[in-house]
Amino acid sequence: TMMFEVADLSQASPATVSRCGMVYLEPSILGLQPFVECWVKKLPDPIFKHYEAINQLFNNYLEPSLKFIRKNVKEIIPTYDSNLTFSLIKMFDCFIQPFRPREVRFENKNLL
């Protein structure tokens, strides 16, 4: 089974969609929670033990924050809620980076 994720099906013909059994879901139907859940599940162990608290923070503050932005902020370049959510997740990743296991590289392979 092969799975592809695309932004839309604007370039796909109906025959291609039907033969390949493609299913397209509008991002607005999915909401933002799947993005957050996917990210939280990939957190390093020292942080993952706080899964419930992190998930609760996103549940309580993400949607109201986005509503505040839409109502009170004039954007020079329009954004989508999903883009703002990804940006927030990337910012959190910067703070979590020290907790991720480091990859050990050996310069001299003869020592192995």
C-alpha cells in the first residue's frame, strides 16, 4: 500500500481518483487536532510523560488564540490556521530539542 498526502486534487482527473481509490479530505473537515496529536506522539520520552498536560494546553488555547488572531490582527500576508499551528509546533520543537536523544557520530571508523 502506498499513501500520499497532497494539498488538493486540482491536477488529478476523475479517472485517476477513481482507479487509485483516492480519498481527499478538506483540511477544514479534519480540524487542527490531528496535527497536534501527531506531533505530541513524537515527543521524546522525558516530555511525552506530560502528554495529557500538553494536549490539554493545546485544546484550551489553540482555537481561542487563532480566533483572536483572525479578529484582532491585520496580516500583511494571509495565513491559514493550519500554517499557524505548524509554526507554533515548530517553535515548541526548538525548546524541546535539548530533550531529544543526540546521534553519536564516530569520526574514526577504525575505533569501532
